[in-house]
Amino acid sequence: MKAVCIHCGKPKAGAWTVCNACGRQPEESADVAQSVLLSDHNLLTEDLGALAGRVASGEGVQFRTRDVERIAADIERTRKGLDVTPQRLVAFVGILFLIAAVMAVVIRATQR
């Protein structure tokens, strides 16, 4: 998933990830919710570009309160149920990616 940093407007790898440009990572549920809303999971790439410009210029983005609250509530329920922090989620996804990559190499090697 590609996303726009809610702090500086630069593109980043995903809603939960650290921004390489400003070094910030959304940690509060509302910030994560806004990051999810500013991702290609919810918007077209062209729309993300326009919104990135608004954030970068300081103009900001107006989010629908009910959307932020709904996503933030889902995040809170997940965190309480699984004790998931953004860092743990990123680490978990990274491990899954590594396992998938190793499996792909093993499968290719066995098919030769």
C-alpha cells in the first residue's frame, strides 16, 4: 500500500509506516486512521498526489469525522484484542514477506 504522510505530505510505503522524509510514524489511532484514509487503499493515485500537495503546503486535508472515528475505533479494538502496535504490525508483515520470498525461491528450485 502507498500512502501520504499526514505530517509532511511526502509519499511513503504504507499507512502504518515511518515516513522517510520527516521520520514520523502515526501512532495514535486517529493519526493511523487518517493515514489509512490517505492511502491507495482508499484513494486513486492521482487523488493522493493532489492531497499530498495540500498537506505539504500546510493547507491540510479535511477528513470526515465519522470515517476517522470508525477506523480509529476498529484500530483500538484490534490493539486491545491483539496488543498490536504499529511497530509490531510492520515487523509481522515483514516476516510474512520474508517467508513468502523464501518459499518462492524453494519452489522455483524444486521445479528445475
